[in-house]
Amino acid sequence: MKILELLPKGARQIRYIHPHYEYEEDDEGNVIGEYCINEDTCTNVWYDCISKVHNTKRAIYYRRRTNELAKDDVRKYSYDIAINNQNEETWDSKYCRYVRVRRLGRRVMFIYDEQHMKKIWLKAKRKLDLDEANRKRKVLKLTPDLNEFSLTDIEREIGERMKEAKSLLQSTADYTDVPSYEDHYREREEITDEYNSQ
């Protein structure tokens, strides 16, 4: 099969056993709690796959029944690893996991890839630093320095603006060519009378 050629060299397949849950209900039928029935036999992906790949640097994969289940697993475990790595302040921490999760058909692969995971970690840290800088910048913009005004400064400003408004009104009143409001209204009345008479 050609799909087997795409698997990483030396990859080891494990059997995936899905956990089964039972729910505790009260007298009214509401769920109180849940517990795993096959906790001893089900596959603990974090310890059985991710930690082993991180320690041994050897790829591990398992198969799911459908492509959708495989996509969900890839999405879930990629997110879990990214969140685990982002919680660490430095990349060289012993708690970071250098495991990349990929999908090949119905197979979910865990591959040791330190460069890729470091790139994701740096991108997330840059974004957090930018968000922090933007938050600080917004705080500075929202709290400007308050200048205290005296009452005399405000009165002087109002007086100057009133003088400017009066001079502007006087300069426009000097024009005799401008018809008054009453003349304009009379002209409109004559025009409407002529139109209605026809």
C-alpha cells in the first residue's frame, strides 16, 4: 500500500482502546457524575503516545474507525500539546513536549519534531507579547494627563469666541446684495402662483 510508504521510518503502531464512561444519575434523571469503566485498559494518549515519543524520539501511531474521529484526535492533542508548551516561560524547560500530531487517513501519528514545536511556541509568545504591549498602549491612551483649567481661562476663551462670532455676523450683514428671508419667500410664492394658474 502506498499509504504505508508515507509513514515515518521506524514508526510503531499501537492499539487504541477507546474509554467507556458510565454516568451517575439522581432520582430525577440529572447526571451527577461520570466515571470510566475501562480505565485500566483504555489508551491514555498523553502518557502512552506523547510522553513516549518525547522520550524515545520514535514515532507512534494508531488507527481510528473513521476520518472524522482521526481529525478530532489530531485537533484535540495538538491543542493540548500547544497549551502545555505555552504555559512554560522558557523553551528549554523539561515540561515542554516536542511532539507534532499529524493525520494520515485514519491514522493519528505522533512525531518528534522539536523545530516545528519551537516555531509554534515562539509564534504564541510573540502574540502574547504584542497583546501585552497593545494593552499597555491602550491603558496609556485612555488615561491622558489632565490639565487643570482656571475659571478665568475659560471665561477668556468664551469671550474671544463670542468676539469672533460677532465680527463674522457684522461682516456678513455689510453685504446689501443678499436678499432677506422675507424677499426670498415672496419670490417663491409668485413662482408657485404662476405654476398653479396654468
